[in-house]
Amino acid sequence: MNIPFASVGSLYIKKDLPPQSQGRLYSPDTPDDDRDSETYCIGPIPDYMFWYGERKKLDLDRGPWSEPRQYLHAIANKEIKWTEKFGKPLECDFPYNTVFPGVNSHQDYLELFKKYLAIAPYLLPKDPGDILNRPTLRHPGLTPSNVFVCPDTFDITCIIDWQHTVVTPLLLAAVYPRLFENPSPEPPTGLVPPKYPDGYDTMSPSDKAQIDELIRRKSLLYLYRVFNGGLNKVHLKALQDPLILSRQHLVDFAG
């Protein structure tokens, strides 16, 4: 997360993109002793929602974006363009549907995007130089099956499935990998190790098994936060934002 990428989009080999689709790799004044910028660049976003169905035929702004808010606006604008061209009223024909009967107009969908665009400027920090705005490389599916570990040294030897990887603002990229997801409904507020409940020794074997699994998952989350605090402070800072899930959900559900 300390790589100072210059734009939101994705990482490309320069020779694979036309010049007009190439964005700067690193932020200005970033040392480039290995001359990475001669080989790599930031290019259009590969997020499938920008290419799904008829969207691939539309003239859309797919990046790269040097300003994070441009990315937030592009998300809504692509859906607006798609809806204006292909949208049509849909009848709610789900079985036993009594809550939302009738026809849903695609015009209502457009109205929602107007509201999204009204709040988009406030979803990220106002200061462009804020660390939480930093373009950050995000693996799309960091699950145990995608991470290979040496059984002798426990070193990570390989991470696979990088397709659809995006470079996105840190505040939107910061998530707990599935292996370390919070098992509790409330977000963690401190670095307190989990404890077994009183009366654990007198519980039935089945109840103990449930508690053991909960403590195991809480311990994984606790250790993940501890190591982030020591090795990846900016990630922990983003995860501590009290509105992080609300911000991310708004952007995700916008398309």
C-alpha cells in the first residue's frame, strides 16, 4: 500500500495500450530508480461492471483517473448512459411478492443516481493529498485458495487470480480479507484479544465447539489488526474510519 500510484484504474504493460489510454504510473516527484515507468502504466479499469453486457459497446469513461472523484462520477455516469439507452420498465413478478407490486420505472433508477452524484464529493476526504485518497492496488479475491504458503517456512510464495484487479482509492480498497473477516456484528474498536466466556468449562461439547470456532475467528481478526498496526499502518487507519462500510457500499451498489 506504500506504492505511490498516480491514478485510479489498473496496472498495465505500456506496449499493450495505445498512448491515449496510458496514465502516469507514479505520483510526480516519485523516485523511479528501476525505471518502472518505462514498462508499466496505469490504464483503464478492468472492473467487469464497466464492460458487462451492452456496456462494452458504450462510449464510457473507463479511466485512468488522476483525481479519485472522477472515478466516483464515472461509476454513476456509465449506469446513467446504459439506462438511458437500454433501460425499460420492469414488472415485479417475484413469486408471492406483496411488498413491491406493480412496475418499476427505469426513471426511478436514474433519480437514484442523481442523489448518488450529489453526495459523491463527500464520500472521500476533501484533501486530494489525504493518504486515504491514495490510489491503491487491490486484489479482487484474497481468499485462502488464492494464497500459496510454503509448508516449511510459512512464507507466502505466490498469489493467483489477479484478473479484474483495480487501483482504487485506499478508503475504498481497505477491507478485511475473507480469511480475517469480523465474525461479530459490531466493528472492532480496539486491540483487545478475545476471551473465553465465563462458564465455558461447564458447557456442553457442542456449545464449546461453537465458542471455540468463534474465538478462533476473533483471534485471526485480532492478529490481523495487530500486524497491520505494526506493518501496514495506513491500511489500519482506513479500516478505522467509522463510516468506511457506508462509503464502500454506496460506491459498490452504484455499479
